[in-house]
Amino acid sequence: MRGTAAGEKVVSQAQNEAFDEGYTRTFGERKPTRGRWVYDEAQQKLVPVDEYVAPQEEHAINAAILAGRFYENTKAPDGTDIGSRRKHQDYMRANGLATADDFSPGYYAKQQALKKAESRRKVRDALDRKFHEINDRRSKP
């Protein structure tokens, strides 16, 4: 075993007699073919990129890039149909919801800091009220 799994650096294998025998056993006398290839579904084989002809008629369901397809047949947890981008946006707006990507990376840390500061302020205010209450009791005869 060679390579990073065995803790070795990744390097090319030395070309020696054992390598040559394995190469000949695998490829025979045929020279390696170089180039870029695409699998042609119609021919059921790899063809050079220059010779590949994409199918003329492609249905939407098979298209490589489709915007909004992941909304199809989706429902909100309460069963409301949100099967399009517009329905999803309307549902989120009507229920006061937002997706996580609506917030910047530092948003959550900032919110936690604000909650912590608010909590400290409430404790400080409660202590301040108690302090004044005690002082008011002492000052009355």
C-alpha cells in the first residue's frame, strides 16, 4: 500500500520491471489514448468532446439546470402548499419566518451578545431597584 493512507508522500510510482509487466498486462501493446471524453447516451459509449452532439430535444425534467424545481410538491409543516417560489415567499412573509440564508454569518453571534447584554441590564436594573427599596426603608423613621 502506498500513498497518504500509509503515511507516505504521494509520488509517481517508479517505472521498473514489475510496473512494466503490470502495464502490459493491463493495456497490452495499445498506446494510451489522451483527450477529453463525454458519455453519449444515444451511442452508449464515450466519444471525444469534439465529436459529441448534444440531443436536440430535451425535456424540462431532464434539463441540467432548473430554477425552482426543488419547490415541487413541497408543503409547510402545517400542510400549506408551498410548491412554488412565490408561494414559499408569501408563506414565510405571512408567518413572520425567514430562512437561515437571510442572515449574515455574524448575525447569530451579534444576537447572542445582545441577549446577554439585555440579560445583564435586567439583572442590574433589578438589583438597582432592590438597593433603592432597601435604602428607602432605612431612611424612613
